[in-house]
Amino acid sequence: MRLHRNLVYTTIDSLNAIFNEGEYADKVVARALKKDKRWGSSDRKFVAETIYEIVRWKRLYSEIAAVKEPFDRDDLWRVFAVWAVLRGYPIPDWRQLEGTPERKIKGKFDELSKIRKMRESIPDWMDEVGIAELGEELWTKEIAAQNQQAKVILRVNTLKTTKEKLRAILMDLNIETEFLKDQPDALVLTERANVFLTDAFKEGLFEVQDASSQLVARFLDVQPGMRVVDTCAGAGGKTLHMASLMENKGQLIAMDLYESKLKQLKLRAKRNGAFNIEYRIIDTTKVIKKLHEKADRVLIDAPCSGLGVLKRNPDAKWKLQPEFIDNIRKVQAEVLESYSKIVKPGGKLVYATCSVLPSENQEQIKKFLSTEIGKSFTFVKDSKVLASESGFDGFYMALLERKL
């Protein structure tokens, strides 16, 4: 187990782009992995996982290294040295790592691990919000779970194959998967692998989608032949799931504010063989008005803080600001009020977020049901998924039915 100079240099360059230039970790990692064609899978794995680990533990490591933002290159090397010592790597005799105080690093780690916001490496404000909304005990468990590495979950595209067939195809490629209890379309990778390079992916036999996210389409109870509207479709993970549950029968309208996201969805839909999808950009209020009381089912996958998916997006811990959460709650209330009018009498609506905060979830639903439009809905059921209980992303979904 030793450190290789070119891999570590790439890691330092990438951290500089994320911490000092405000770039998103997933984009930076994707770029880093294309840097050298000679790298094998273990080299790529080292680069990707090391970048994500240091992003995840930024506050803890920089506190141990006694450096403050903005980080210069020497600071980044010190942070990297902390990571290497705590991961048990022998420190090579490179100029940048000279005088790494290994015993001091371990001692400081033990000391800081007693303080939750340091141990879990989160900003003060996030710790305060978590305690206020979930209580100390539950927040402590939840934020610890959000710092675990996310599992890779596949959703089988039932328009093209079955779970059993896909499992066999992947087994032939030495990619082992397991079935997930109570999740009819999910396969879990037993070890991480780049599934995007497989022919099975290119042929549209599966999508990568977390187990919690896979619950939403079924919660909405979509059936073949219905008119279904996905109001915040984005790049369309849940849209594609609904298309497969509808067996390509009926009409599925995917809407979003951003044309670029719908373009991405179009490409994915083509690969998936999903051809009952129509695309509409929400560029005026008319787009919504035209659909008033026209849909059997409506999904509002609302914009949110993303405090349920930190294990998947660790840099969100540093990009997110408390003001954003205040603003997003207002947006959620507006979206619920506006898009719920699309549901026809007797139709159903699901409001979903990838947040664990009650103020973005249960409280939004309670508030909505007391509004003028909300009074025409009945609350059917809701489901709160916590990472600390499920091992997957934190999620919330509420099912409402419009009165006849």
C-alpha cells in the first residue's frame, strides 16, 4: 500500500478546483478520471474515492491540519497528509509531505472525534438545524449515517428485461449483485464497479437510482393507460421508472424549468425504450394552466435542501447555506399550491423530497392542506425514510387524493 505521485497530484488539483474554484465534486472527479488513459481500475478508484473522502471530511481534516480557507497548495497538501495518516498510508519522503506530524494528527483526531460537528465534519449551522428539527439523538444517528459511502443501486428497466436476467448478464461480467427485499426493481452491487461502461447500460437495461428514490413511482400508484404528469422531472430518474410501470401505455408528461435537463431525459428515454413521454418546458404559467384538472396522477419531486442525500453529494455540506433552506421552503409551498391544480377530481398526487427535515416535509403538507386548493385534497398516507434506519438516502413522500 503506497502512494503514487501522479495520482496524488491529480487529487490535489481536483481538491483545489472544488474548494477554491467552487466546482462540483462529481464534475471534477469525472474530469480527473479521464486524465491518464494508462490508469487501471484501482488507480481510478483511488483518485475518485480519495477526492470524495477529503471533501466529505473537509472540516475535520482541515481542523487537524490547522489550516483555514481559502486553502493554498501547501494547505491542501497538509489536509491530504491528514487523510493519508488516518488511512494508514506510509508517508513517502516527498518535499510536500516533509515533517508530517503523524502522532500529533492521530492525537488531534481522537480529541476532535468527541465533538459531533467535528466528528461528522459539518458546518455549525447545519448541526443546529438538525438538532432543532430532529432532536439530538436522532440527528446524531442520521448525520453519522449520511457520512457512510453510498451503495450503488440499479433499477432494472422492465420495459426491456427482468431483474433475474439482468443479474445473470452482470454476473457474466463479474459484477455481482443482490436483490433488495421489498424493492421489486432494485439490484444492489456487492462491490463498486463502473457499470456505465457495460453494454447492458448502453442498451438501456438499467439505470442507477438509489433504493429510496425507487419507492416514489410506486407510491404514486401509476397504472398503464393513465395520464401522468411529472412536474419537476429534471433528468428524469423517476419519470423513466413511471414509464416502465406504465408499460409505455398512456401519456406521461415530463415538465421542468430547464430545457437542458429535459434534453438529458430525452437521451435517457431513447436508451430506455420509453416512448410514451412528452416534454414541456415550464416557461410561462400557461403551461400549467392548460393542464388544470387533467391528470390522473401528479408527481411533485420538489426542490429541497438535499439533506437526505449528503452521502451521495458530500460537497453539498459546504455549498449549502442556511438562507437557501429558508428560500426553498417558500418555493416548496408555491410549487405545491400551483402544481396540485393539475390533479383531476379523484386523481392522486405525491409530494416528495430528498430531505430529512420535517419543515420541508410533514409541515409543508400540513400547511398545504389548510390552503384553499389544499382543502380539496384528502391526506392518504406518507412515508419518511431515514438513512440511519434504511441504509439508503433520506427521503420523504406524501400521497394525497383530490376529492370528487
